[in-house]
Amino acid sequence: MHRYQTPSADDTAYIDSVVDRVEESLDDSLLPVDIFNDDRIFAAEMQRIFTKTWVFLGHESEIPNKGDFVMRRIGTDRVILSRDSKGIIRVLNNHCRHRGTEVCHEDRGNTAVFKCPYHGWAYKNDGDWAGAPQMNDAYGEKLDPREWGLLRAPKVESLFGFIFASLSEDVPPLREYLGDAVWAFEAVVNLHPDGMEVLAQPEVFTVKADWKNGAENFAGDAYHVGTTHYSNTLSGFIPGLNNVSVVAHGYDFGNGNSFIGHSIADLIAPQFTMWGYPPEVRDLFDLDRLDDVQREMIENRPPTIGTFFPNFSYLRFPQPANPGEMPIPFTNIRVWQPVAPGVMELWTWEFEYKVAPQAYKDKAYLAGQYGFGSGGVFEQDDTVVWEGIAKAGRSAWAREAGMRLHFRQKRTGPDPEWQGPGKYYPSIYGEYLQEAFYRRWVDAMRSHNQTMKAETKAADLAVREAAVVAAAAAAVEDEGILTEGAQA
């Protein structure tokens, strides 16, 4: 497990130089390979990205009752996602304020109190300190509940039931942070007032790959499908899958948030509009909740895959629950959870609309697991190739040669007639969405430095100004001495 360390001056200079090189390379549609498995870059990402942005943690349906909790991660920190005794959702640091050990070792449960196994300090499910053994003898009086409570994430918000948190007080509100991407996400997960629900506990498995590779792939890579997943076409599981990129489109909503859309009806059959939902499910949707552009979009080229920076992605696509059956759409939510340089945990949830018939939910769950569970036919393909990138990032030869990756597919530009927010690209070719993801990475990795550089610049300026003042004073003093000497 990687342990966070405050970067030294040498580390900071190295990180800054890498970020500069990434930005310069992106201007030439290239990307240095050594950002993918680097100890110092990873430490900087934990500090500069994962403590400074909004991070997805879970869904309200996972903690429906007062006292419910699940364990999650923000960066490398294990956190408690809790619904407290008043029904308020909290995100709590999992370390006791007495000696720092973990207070919770369960993946999920229901409790009014978290009790530290070391010395017995107890905390309410809202994080407040609640007590300790032998209070009078050990302390003489109660401690301040808030001052000595568990650390709390300062920002926690829910969007259509999806819970995000930030460890920074300075982030903008969630909707403002996600910007235009909220418009598209609404068209995916908010087609009924009852919303969506988790169908089962999330799967968690370790992949020896960099978290950025998964996030980048879901941000805009449909080009790989015909090669990486060609076995699914050869086997007859999903005929025509090798043509997916031909019917793929790009939605760029800025700030590193982007979706891929597909004309599924052109790929599979005319009835596969709106992701291919069958009539018994489609008829339950309230499309009056959407504007005209949203309705046209999900009817003809619905967003099927997407990434919210830094590490939250989703997938909705039709595929069979079993070989030989008619494809049905499933909704898979995933987090590319960084664990160590070149290592991530892949967290995946299967979702469906609450109002959908139970029989449909059961089949949708199987379809999602068959393709994108830990042993899914697509998941196995993707994770293997991503692991190869991490090896390249660690390659002494690649680093010595200054190896940079190619992002130079031809680009045709966005559709000038697009009426929705953001930019719509009729063709997915061009790798512009992946490049946008890495430009957002550059901005996030540089924001911390900009403050430091500004402070350093201000300090240098103050030193120079002080030197000028001192020199002027010395000159005045010298002039006075000379004048006195002349007079004498």
C-alpha cells in the first residue's frame, strides 16, 4: 500500500517538470508514458487531485436507513459513508483521534456508535466524540464532541441519488463543478422521479494498472472495441461489435467530463432506440422531465459511456444476459480507485430504475455481470491491456528514450448545429476527449503549484523590494555622510 509523504523540494521540482512536459506534449497531441507508474506522480495526484476535487463514494440506496454505513475510499484514505441518526449523510475519516487506529473494520452495517478497538474511544454515527472508558479517572471531564470527533469531509452532496464528497472547503458546489455534464447525466439516470437503485453490493477487485487508463478509456475510447473485444464478435456473442466506433459520437462537457454516444439502432436493429430498453420499461419513463435536445439525444444516439474527472465512470449498453438471448441494456457504475503507483481497485455497481419489473432487474444484473463483472468478458479484455501500459510507464528503456504516446487521429471538429450544452462530435475518431481528460489532469496537478509559485513570487518580490529599500536607505545614509564630510 502506498503511504502519503509530503513532497520534498526536489520532488516538487520533478513533478512540476513532468506536468510541464505533459502540457507541452499535449500541444503536439502526444503524452509522456512515464506518468502512469511513477511514485512521485502518484503521491502528487493524491495530494493535488483527490483532496481537492469531488469524488464519488456511493448511492443513497446503499444507506437507506438511519445508522446505515458503508466503507469507501477517497484517494488512498478509507472513509465511512454514513447516514447518521438524523438521516444526514456524512463522510467520516476512519481514524481514531486518540491514537489514530481505524475505528471501523466492516464493509457495511448499521450502528449508532463507532468504537475504537484500541482504547475504546466512541464516536456517534455523525462523527461526534461520544465517550471513553473510565472517563472520570482518565480525563476528569468530557471532551469537546466536535473538536475531538472523527474528521469529516467538509463537502458532501448528492446528485440524483449519487453521493459525492470533497476534502476541500474551496471546491465549488457539485453541480457547478460538474457543469454541463449534469445535463447529460440527468438524461441517463433521472428518467423517473423514483430514480435508480443499486441491485447488489459493489464488486471490488485489484488491477495492476494506473487509474487514469480506465478513466481515459471511458472518457472517449470507442476505437479499441473492434480490436480488444473482437472475440465477442468472432464467438457470435455480439455480432458487429467490431463496427462500434463507426457509429460512436463524442460529447465534451468540459473540465475533463465527457461521454461517448452510440447510434445503437444502426449497430444492432431499428428497435434499439433509447439504449434498447424494451417497451415495458420505456413506458415507465417520464420523458417530460427532459428538454427537446435530451429526448432526441437518448432516442437516437444516447450517451452510453462516460467519465467525470477524476475517477467516476458509467456504462449503459445492451448485451445478452445469456448467450443467444436478446440484448437488454444494463447500467454499470464504476470507480477507478487508486491504490499505489500502477495499481488500482476497480469498484463496480449494477444499477437499474426502481420502477422496473423485478424480472427485468434480474436480467439486467446478469447482463452487466456477464460483460463487466470481475470475470466479465469485456472486463478481462480491458484490464489486461491496461496492465501493459503500467509496465510501459515503469520501463527504464521507455523513460530513457522519452517515449510519448500517440494522440494524432484525424479530427473533424464539433457539430456547429448542436443545440445542447458542451460540444457534440459526430465522429469519435480524433481522441479529443482523451486529450481533454489529460489537460484537466494537468490543470489539477498545476493548481497547487500555482499557489506555491505565486507565494514564492510574492516572497521573492518582497525580498527584492526590501533590498531596494535597504539600498536606497544606505545610499541616503552614504550621501549624508559625504555631505557632512564635504561641509567639514
